[in-house]
Amino acid sequence: MRLTTFWQRMADHFGATYADSFARDHVMSGLGGRTVHEALDAGWSAKEVWRVVCSTMEVPEDKR
């Protein structure tokens, strides 16, 4: 998954404004106690991060 696709999916699900705030502030155990931004900076792929976001935040199947 391209990073641009990841951010578009984040914006589609959370809203353009809240997506970045969520990505900076919400620590997820599925990301090893990291935020989305920290996980991406640590080398996690956008696809891996999106899967964790989807499972943690119960994103509907049709939006995954």
C-alpha cells in the first residue's frame, strides 16, 4: 500500500482533520505501544499499520 493511499483511507474513515490528530496521539498496543506516526517512522509498512488501525478501531470490512 502506498503511503498516499494509507492517508486517504485514514481521512475517509476519521475525517481529514481528525485523521492526523489520531495518528499523532493514539497509542496502540498492536503497534508496539506506538502511534501511527511513530510506527511509520520506525519502518512499519503502511499496509501493516492500516491493518492494526482497522482491527483496533473496528473499521468496517468494506472500508479496509
